[in-house]
Amino acid sequence: MAGTGALAYYLIKEGVSIIATDDYSCEKTCGENRVLWDKHRMWIHVEDLDAVNAVEKYGNNIDVLIMSWSPYTDEIAVKMLWKMREVNPSCIMLYVGEDEGGCTANDEFFPYLRK
């Protein structure tokens, strides 16, 4: 869920080793509120990979997982959290988005995030 890679770009500038992924599925599922990605205005290379598969692919090799502005319209946030805990239980998730009741991550996600 790296979007254009802006957050990843600035973390890399500060010396953070990061792998940016996004499949841009929100463009298809967010309806009128969708963000239209301009693929020519990317900050860095973002691997075309959905969130759960990204955790499956890289989860054993990371200490921190950043989930940034996940859509409210599907269950990807909670699925990603479950996969992270399955693949790498010691990994920490940094959630960037609105609190419960907001428009990011569905309601099922928040109780699991607190555990």
C-alpha cells in the first residue's frame, strides 16, 4: 500500500531499508473516492504486489511492517495483519490511517490490531 512511494522515499533518505509494494486495487474498489495514480509521478519503484502476498514474500525478513491508508471498503487490512502474525509473529505493524470508525481499514481490523 505504498501508493506513489513518497513515504518510502523519505524513509530511504533517512537510511531505512524498505521494500515498497502496492497493487493499486483501491483504484478499482474505492468507487468515486478513488485516487487516480499517475504512474509517471512515482517517487521510487513500487513493486506491483498485493499486501497479503507482499507479507508472504517478505515477512520473514522484516522487523516492521508499515500499512498506510488501507481502504475501508474491503478486508485487506485484517487479512494483512493475520498473515503478518502467521509468517512473523515478532514483526511490528505501524498502522497509518484513521482511527476506528474512520474511512481506513475496516471495523474488523481494529480489535486484532490491539492484541
